[in-house]
Amino acid sequence: MAKKLTKGEKKLFGVCSGLANYFDVDPTITRLLFVVAVFGFGTGVLIYLVLAVIMPDN
């Protein structure tokens, strides 16, 4: 059965937990990657907001 990318359990919008469920990793890892993207590259907030709008709910 094919996996679907949907929002997961909501901490803020559910983006990180949805990505973690899709890629079978711990949600803490995806949250840390977004923090690194925010402070390291400056694009994390934009990517997170775009995903929050685009990703469907469960």
C-alpha cells in the first residue's frame, strides 16, 4: 500500500510529525532539521509554512 504524506499529531501544525511518519523517523529529528534550517539557512520558516498550507489533514 502506498504511503500518503499527511499532517501528523499536532504540536504546531503537524508538519514535522507528518514528515516523520512518512519517512519512518523520529519526529524530534525532523523538528531539529527545521530548527537548523531556520538558523543555518534562513529558509526553514518559509518551507514550514508552505508545507503547513499544502499538506492535507488526516
